[in-house]
Amino acid sequence: MLLTVWSVLLTSFLHVVTFGHFQADGALLQQHYAELKERPFFPKLVKYMSSGPVVPMVCSVFTIVSTTYSLHTHALNIKVNIPY
């Protein structure tokens, strides 16, 4: 899955300025997604996001809106096996 996302990034004309890799804990995720706390899917979201590594990145591209839209629509077509 990560290689698929990475290959999409490399072919999308995005310039990856920097990126990291870490395991997000429940406290950080609850703070990050605080506006979603009352939604019924919130516990599953926190469980899923804490189940594996998170790869935050800063990207740069001249056509950021169209490129981001393209990546989002491509991501919707990637089949992900979510165990919850």
C-alpha cells in the first residue's frame, strides 16, 4: 500500500520537501481529530490511525489544487483492506 501511494506521489509532479515516519498514539490522534469526537465513527478512526505507522509529508507543486484532487480521486480507487 505504501509503495502504491509513493508511486502515485512520484508520478504526480509533487516535490516532496520533507517527510517523517512515526507511530501516532491515541492521545495525539484524539487531539488531532478533536472536531470529530462526537461522530459515531470516531473510535474506529482512532483505532485505525493508531494501528500502523503515519507518514506525514510536506509537498510542493505549482498546481496544488488539481494535483491534490487527482491524488484524492486515485486514492478512492485503491482498494484498502481495513480490518475493523
